[in-house]
Amino acid sequence: MITRSRKQHNAARLAILLTAGISLGLYAACGGAGQDAADRARPPRAATSCALLVSDSVLHDFLHLVDRVESGANVSVREMTELADRPLWRTWRRSFFAEETSAETIGHALFVALRGTDALPEDMRGRVYRNDLVRNYRQTANRREQITAFLAQFTAAERACDIATLLRGYLTAADLPDTLRLEFVVGMPEIRLFEGVFMVDAGLAWASGQEQLVRFLASTLYKQRTLVDGPIPNSVHGSAILLHSLRVVRNEAVAAYIDDLPEVTFDGRHELLAAASFKPETVFRSATRTLSSLDGDLTLYLAKPSVTDEEWLDTYRLFVGAQSWQTTGWFMARTIVDRLGIEQLQQVGRSVPDFFAAYQNAATSPPRTAQAEPGSPAWYLAAAPALSESNWAWLEPELRRLFP
């Protein structure tokens, strides 16, 4: 649900206190401390129960900047741009796709967020700025006490050490990094895993809560380690459009299951994320409609002597229109677990054809609960749509051909 990795096809998106005596180095209000204080090295804190390093250098820089502005300092756009060109800020900027979000773009957004457009230099007043960043910067500044308290508690409890436990059975020991590295940043409300570092937006972390944040981190790592890479589906031709669409669903599926997608919820005080919480009934309805429509489209196309790219693109649009990449993947994973067991999902999760074969097997097996209240999760799971025998007979070898 959260942007995970520079390389993946991001179809759905995202779109997630220590006390003073045991501080990880998490920021506490510095009451007008000078710029030299912000420039001091802030080494990451090492956990004692696992190989984990946690740092908040970017967040500290940002909150020190907030303090300076609120104390009346005339902080310039140039100073804010220089801040955005520090090493960890630069790493975060490079984690994006084709373009590198420039230091100038970040400096401009920081200035607008903290000082407003009226204070901009005359030659910058008309320039377009990144409103998504501005809104999150303001949100983080306004909630800094809650955010820093949460991060201190999360770090003191060494909760990120639970990532390996949560991924047991999904990944091998060789898949796990020698050391987990977390950097709490201020950017957009998301998690990015880039160059071996989890770049976790501090506001997202707070709004997620401890249990959910651990799941988000684990699913992010799983997704990067098992990603089946490939082109954006609408950039290819023929039936490959459908096959690569299904690849994207597989890329989302197990990660969404680890996230516990229908139960994802955020603190209602976070103005940007409160509305991003999922509704279970919407997840089930979206997934089953997409899968049923997919079977219907295949039945129609396979009866034709030839199928145009435009028609194959309709299968891609099934997922785009409903934004159902994640919901469909999660539902398929959940059906596999309910009918075949969690070990089966863990076994097939890395393979596109094996994942879809397991779902087809599960969907054609007796459900755990035959009778359930209409509209309930059990009711949707009991009626998990399978592909027709003829459609599956065509699809399986096509998947195995493209994704051996």
C-alpha cells in the first residue's frame, strides 16, 4: 500500500521517546539552538537484540529547521536547499524513478511549508511547488511531539527486530540483510527501501502504530527480495498485456497479505493518511469483481480468431480502473491460506505461475465455511471466483512460458 521500491511497477499508488535518559538520538525541541547543533554527527543507534541500526538524522534536521523558523530566524530558501543536499536527504531524493527530485525542489517546498508563499523571494513567487511535500512537511511539524514520542517508543522496544520473525517461512536467512537499517525521514507519507536503507516517513510511522509499522517494513523487504521485474503492462502487445498485469498482481499479493490489507488503518489525526484506511467490504468486493470480470473477458477473447491490443488492454484496465492490484492479490493470497494453508502461500509466493496455480487450486477446492452471511468476509471467501477450466488451460502454459 505504500511505495516500496524504486524498481517496482507502482500501479496502485500509493499509493507508514524514548525518554530523555535512553534517547536514540531522536529529536527533542532544542529551543533555538544554533545551526552548529544541527550539523553535529548523529550516529545511528544499534539495537541489542538483532542487527539493527536506526537513525533520525533527516527528521532531526527538519525539526531543527522548524524550531529556527518558529523562533523568528530569517531562514532563506538557499539554506533550506543546502539542507536538502545533505547525504541522507540526497539518498532519499535518488530513490525516485527516472528523475532525481532536486535539492532546489525540496528547498522550495520546505520554504513554502514553513514560511509561506508570501515570504518567497520575488523571483520565486509564481513558481509551481510540490504541494504533496508541503502538506506532509506541515503535518509533521504540527504533530512533532506525537511523532517523536512514538519513534522513541518504537526504537526503545527494538520493534524492527520483529521483521525477521514475521518473514520466517516467506524468506530464507540468505534473503535477509546482514543488518537492518532504518532512517526516519520527512518526505512523502510512504516507505522506500533503497540502497539497503528503509527510508520511513516519520509521520507515516506514527500514524501506522507499532504493530502495523512492523508489518509494513516486513512486506517492503519481502517485496524487494521477491520482485518479478518486467515492463509496465500497457507498454507491451498482445496477450503479454494480460500476463504482465498478472505479474503485477503477484508482486502485490504476498506483501498485501503480510500487511493484512483489509485491516490497514491510520491514526485519524494524520490529515493525509486518515482517509487512506481500507474498508474490508471494499477489499473483498473489488477483488471478486475483478477476478470474475477477468474470467469473463478471457472467455470472450479466447472464442475469437484474433484479439486486438485494445481488447487486451481492457484486461489491464480491470485493475487500473478499480485500483485493484493490491486487493486482488491480497484476496488470492488469503484464499490460498484459507483453503490450502499458509505454508502453501509461502512456497508459491515467489513464482507468478505457481501463485496463480495455487489460487486456481484453492478456488476450486471446498471452502472452509460453506454457509456464511451474505456480504461477510467468509461469504466472499467461500465464493472465491476461479477461472473456467478452458480459460485456465490456456492461461497456465502462457504464464509458465513468460515467467519460467
